[in-house]
Amino acid sequence: MKDLVLKLKENHFLNDEEFKRLIEDEREETLGFLNKTASSVSKSVYDNKIYIRGLIEFTNYCKNDCYYCGIRKSNSNAERYRLNLEQILDCCETGYNLGFRTFVLQGGEDGFFTDEKMVEIIKAIKRNYPDCALTLSIGERGYDSYKAFFDAGADRYLLRHETADCEHYSRLHPNNLSLQNRMDCLYNLKEIGFQVGCGFMVGSPYQTTDSLIKDLKFIKELNPHMVGIGPFVPHNATPFKGFEQGSLNLTLKLLSIIRLMLPNVLLPATTALGTIDATGREKGILAGANVVMPNLSPRDVRKKYLLYDNKICTGDEAAECVLSLKSRMNSIGYEVVTSRGDYKNYNKE
Ligand code: 5AD
């Protein structure tokens, strides 16, 4: 299997049959070699630096009803909240003082935050923190909305594609949502000039090796600046409450494959990975990830932004624990840095 890993490192791609063999090989030694190869590629591009992003979960209202997600519209147990501009700026202030130079505004698809309101928020953050990058993660909107956000100063946009398999997509989402629209959004964002991130859940219900291969091919074709992947974790108030969570090893394997496909990609060790395993994020870094996204949301709302059960939200993932995060990263030979952490070779012009 080593030959396949080296081929992937060399060519940054494999054919379907090879991907299938690699994904379905469950030997520890294969995973170990893949992780080692991927983390050395990550180090050759980003050295041993880990970029941090301050995540601000500013609304958990959502008009969508995705079957996997805890803040889906139909979950009447969810306690809904929105942060106002002042609260958002307070989060940035706290984060700035902790050393964050990227803020990620993430929320459900909340009609309350019109394009105008978003532009106001973006401009305020960029006015107060001109040396910081701003990432949006607020779902699907039209080309003109995205353009207005970009013109207002937003730098990056995260929109996981969730699955690149049409049939699988329709088993995860109600039929008013389509993979085609999702992909159109991603291509629009890229064309406008955002640093763009796509991604998917590992082990989501009905996922197959074939659907994962489609994800890898889509990622290769989109060639995004960021890819966010984490294990599916069931949420008790969703239609998928009875499904098993995604596997740690498969997540680590896919992180490594993505690093080898896109050596320069910004690849987070996600909160969901830290949720299913106490040292999941360290393992993610050692599999080729180079980003972590601690929570900057006010303490009282953190427990309300529950996409899945048991989400870590008081421990080391919290921004205040950035010191502890630094020592965790040091302990595995990495260094958390204070910088915007842009995509290498990226040029806005
Ligand atoms: N388990 C893991 N990840 C989830 N997300 C939503 N619900 C879950 C879940 N139950 C992910 C989706 C979404 C991102 C913000 O969180 O991929 O894009």
C-alpha cells in the first residue's frame, strides 16, 4: 500500500480503483504511513506552524432542515439566539487580545441577517481590525450577495458541500436543497475572489466509498483553499439520531489524502474530531491538518450552538484556553502562530 501513498504524494491524485483500495484498507500501518507522509508534506509547505481561527457562532436560527444538524428548523428544543453587532465586536476584541488574527462568522441560514446587515457587520469588523482576516460561513446566498460581502471586505468563505454524490445529498437534505445549487455557490465564491473552503462529514448516514471518491474528485476539481472535514456525530433531536458516529481512523485517513491531493490547502483539525476523541485534534495535526478553530462565542451561547451531541464547549477548544492549546501543540512538535494564516501562494489580485 506504500506505493499507492507515494503515488498520491507524487501525482496528487489516484484513479477510482486506487482510491477505493486506499480508503478500504483498514491496516494500522497503512494509516500510519499515510499520516506520516501527509504531515511531512504539510510541514514542507507550512513548517510546523498551526494557524488559529476564532469562531464566532453568531446565530443558531436556520431556515433549513438538514437531517443531520442539531440547529435544523424543525428542532423545537433548540434554544435560539442571535448576537448583535456589539456582541460580535466584543468577541473580536477578546479574540484579538488572545492573539487571533482571523475571525470566522458562522451561523445558520438566518433571514434576519440580510445582506445589508451582513455588510454592516463585515465593514465594522474590518474597520476595527484591519490586520485581521474575516471568514464567513453563513450558507447559500446569490452571487450578488456574495459579491457585496467580498466588496465589504470579507476575505474567505466556508461552505461545506456535505457530499458530492447527488443521490447521497438527497438523503441528507430535504428536496428544496440541491447539490447543484451548493456547487454553484462554491464556484461563484471562487470567481468573486474569496479564499474558499468546501468539505464534508465523514461517516454520515448512507455514505459509501463511492460517494467519498466523488468527494475527493470534486475537491480536486474545485481546488479550494480550505477543506473542512470532521466525523458525523448524531444529534438526539434529528432524524439521524439513531445512526453511528463517523470513525476516527477514516477521518484521519481522509485528512491525509486531502493533504496529499492539495499540498497547500488550509486543513482544520475540527471540533467534531476533538469531540469524538480526547486528543482528536492532535491526531488531526499529525495526519496533515494545520489549522484549529477555537470557539470565541460568548460562554452563555456556546451550549446553544449544538450541531451534534456532546460538542466540546467548555474545555480546551474554548478560546480562553489558547494557552493550553499552545502547549498541546508544542507537545507534538508544532507551534501555534499569531498571523492571518493565508493560503500559501495565494494572491488576492
Ligand atoms: N455531525 C457532524 N458535523 C455536523 N455538521 C452539521 N451537523 C453535524 C453533525 N451532526 C457540520 C456540517 C456543516 C458544519 C457547519 O457542521 O458539515 O456544514
